Amino acid sequence: MSTRPIEKQIDVEAPRERVWEVLTADATYRQWTAEFAEGSFAETDWQEGSSVRFLGPEGTGLVGRIAASRRPELLDVEYTGVVSGGGDDTESEEARLWSGTHETYRLADAGGGTHLMISAPMEDAYYDDMVAAWERALARVKELAEAR
């Protein structure tokens, strides 16, 4: 098993602050991450150095820490393992696969709006499906951010 990065970008007709809010506020986070799994949510305060757990409705997911949080321009999550059986696992083969990988969000000003770029690790077996899911998720972020 190995991972490789998915890299996507989208232009949003909303200020960076609004896009950041959509990415991180619990209500909107749950909406755009539903494109990966309905009922997905995050347990974190999004502050640099804080822990983070990305969970699906069944309570499994990924665990890590916020490596960088510079609102509204950069959010970088470093994964340290997986969540399974209700606990954080940083020792198993699956946990080691994710350990040290980064999911990064970069927001740049673009003609009165925002250029959002993401890079996220993905296991080879799920890569193609997750590329499509990221495209849907970013379209949802755009829709939510432009709704105001």
C-alpha cells in the first residue's frame, strides 16, 4: 500500500475569509465533506499545534495535528495515524501509511475572489474515486462560499 497526492484547484467568487469559513466552520464543513462520506465531521479548533480527528459517521477516520493555520491563507494538516475502534492508532501498518502525510489548503487572492488549491494524500486503491470526490467537494465549497 502506498499514497500519492491529489492536487486540485478552483476559483471562488468570494473573499478568502469566507472560503476559510466554509472550509472550517462545523456546519459548512459537514456539507462539503459529505461528498466523501455523508455524516463526515472534524473534531478540532483548527489552531496551529492542535490535534484533529476527521471522522465518518461510523467513528473511523484519520488523526493528526494542525501543522500550520494562517487564516485565511494556509491550513496544513499532518496526519499521524487512523481512528478505529473509537481510539487513535499510530502504530499499525495502516496508521504508518498515513503518518507524516499532509493535507494542505492554500487560499490566494484572485481578481476579487479566491483561488483555492488543495493537496491531499490518498491510497492508490482509492485514488480515482477520491479525485472525483474532491472535484465534487470543491464545487460544493464554491457553492457554499458564493451563496452569500
